Amino acid sequence: MSAHGTVQPMTARRCGPLRGRAEVPGDKSISHRALIFGAMAVGETRITGLLEGQDVLDTARAMRAFGAEVTRHGEGAWSVHGVGVGGFSEPADVIDCGNSGTGVRLIMGCMATTAMTATFTGDASLRKRPMGRVTDPLALFGAQAYGRAGGRLPMTVVGAADPVPVRYATPVASAQVKSAILLAGLNAPGQTVVIEREPTRDHSERMLRGFGAELSVEKTAEGHVITLTGRPELRPQSVAVPRDPSSAAFPVCAALIVEGSDILVPGVSQNLTRNGLYLTLVEMGGQIDFLNPREEGGEPVADLRVRFSGEMVGIEVPPERAPSMIDEYPVLSVVAACATGRTVMRGVRELRVKESDRIDAMARGLEACGVRVEEDEDTLIVHGMGAGGVPGGATCRTHLDHRIAMSFLVLGLAAKAPVSVDDASPIATSFPVFAPLMAGLGADLSQV
């Protein structure tokens, strides 16, 4: 059995051109935050376009457990009656965050400066992921955490009764760590400061300002310095969630490598802290047109027209770009396999502590499909085989990782022989309509 239910092997076969309109789901990062900030506001927050994948549904359930009223009104339409900063009540049961590292780390942050105790767990994948990178800075506020060896779930967090503000320089580029600290800082007196050497996705900062928090961002010699004034009264908002650029990556990359394809992906977030993949694909020769740029829900968005690009070439991806595309390296490595020449991805150490060791998972799967790969602790190098040149013919292990599963299914659409994954069920955590959406464009996907 998979941690997500029944194991669901799936196979992708080489197909004809992908055509049509790909309406990808709402952004997962913003969906999590909309629920959490709504729960910490006073009054009713209305959300449209919420991603209804399992990760986000687990966060909604957690907010109910902490005392907020969370209601679904229709597809993607939700409301949250918040309890205010510091207003959470102690949950009666263990908080199960399923597969979501974002969910568990942000929720730990938002309860860590309130005098209560909560116990967190998750699925087999999440229980392997390190939590010390969040619980260490939360301890500076006065919170205590007790978990398994290596700082892993299940874990009990005892919130600080008398929290103090914190100044913290993040040792790794992580929006989850930054956001957890800022959420904890909401219920601490004075100013909490987070310093990042490289900027990470800034949805928390944008949304905090939108909900009425006093927050500033300054670029200094130390890096990006984010200063939050604690104990505001957050005001409820109407949040329109833009479409997820990480989910859009899969139909976009599929269209680039499947001969004759021409698709439109409307309303995709173009947040500068999330667009690294798209910059990279264009630099490789990908035909992507960014149409009708506009702002929705406080986020820049555009419609993407994507066409088959048979002359793509490998490049060196700048390591400083990693924070803006950390979730997209698996599917980029698939595109790299279908390009000509060598694609070098450095500064990707963070991939080893995601839902799986994504460097290892992609390297082993690509090798099984006949692609030459090199790797070290912080680097992945893919030797491209040109358009239509990947042999395929393998069954790839997903390690309960949704992005690994979708990446190899995308590869199967362009490889010479079918590519299978051992378990596609984790895809439901972030992109529950992946298979029907891709099939609607013309992809040949089948459950085994």
C-alpha cells in the first residue's frame, strides 16, 4: 500500500501533438498561506481558486483543529473565519499534515508563540524530512520541540508562553523556514527579523502586507532583510489564488518536447521568486510566449503559449537561480534529456531533503531510461539525447514524490518506448487533475 492509499502504477507512451488549453490548478504555496493567514485574521476571509489537492486539504483540516471555521462553498471557493493572532485553541488530536512539508512547517510556526501544545505527524515521506531547520529558530522564540531522532516527525511542539522577538539569518535558502519564523513573529512583541542571503519565494511577505501586517524588506550587505512588527490585528481579505507555476511546469515541459505541440496555459503566476524554470527554458531555446501580463490577487500572472521546441540545447543553470525553481529541477532534467548537449544544474543540495532525494531519484530513473547522468551532493548533470532520442522503456520509482511521478510521465510522452512509474497516487497531493488535464491535451497516459 502507498502512504496515499492504493498503489497506482501508471504508464506514459509517445503521443501525437499536445493541443488545447491547460487550466492548471491554483498555486499550492499561496493556497496554504491563504488558509493559515485567514485563520489568524479577525473575521471572514474569502478564497477563490484554492488548490484542492490533499496537501492543502490537510492544512484546512489543521486550521479547523486550531479553532478556525473553514468552509468549502464550491470548487475552489472557501471561507475562513479567523480567530486572530494568538487566538488559536489547543488541538484535541494529533495534526496530520500528510505529505506537506510546507503545511507542517508553517503551522508549527504559527502556533509556536502561543502557550499550547500540539503534536504533528505525516505520511511515510514527510516523516523522513528534517524539521530541525524550523524548530531550531522557533526555539529562539521560546518554543520547545520533541521529536524522533534527527528532528523528524512525529513531533510535539510546546509553544512559548512569553515569546521574545528573534533576529535570524537563514542558513539555507528556504521559503518554508522564512515563513515559519515570520508566522511565529506575528505573536511575539517587538520586531522579528529574518535575513536571507538569496531571496526565496515571497508569497508570505506579500500576503502579510495584504492582511495588514507591518513588514519591510531591505536589500543590504547582509542580504535581504525582512522586518516584521509583532502582534498586529490581521484584517480578513478576499484572496484570488493564481495558477501554480510549479504545476504548469508539467504541461509546459511536455509541450516543449512532444513534436508538433502547441498549447495555452492561462493565468500562470509570474512572481519573480518563482519563475526560474521559465527563464531557463527560454535560455535553452524553448518557444514560450508570455501573453496578456496582468496582476491577479496581488500576484503578476500571464498566459503562456508553448510550442514544440526541437532545437533546445543544454546550458549551465546559474546556482543562484535555485531558490526560484527548486521544485522544478526534476521536470527540467526531463527537458534536458530531450535537448542537445549537457545541462548542468548546480546549487541543488536542497533537492536531497524534499519529498524524496530528488537528485538521486531523477538520476536513477533517467539512467534506467538510457540517459547519461552525473551527480554529486550539490549538482546534477544531464547529457541530452536530442528531440525524440531518449530510449525510455523503464519503470521508475517515485519514492512517494508527486513531482518525480509527474516528471517521468512527461518523459514517457516523448521517449521512444513507454515510461512507467511505480506509483502515481502521490500526484493527488498537489495536482489532482494531472492525468485528465494531460489526457485532454492528447497525452497517452494509462493506469496499469
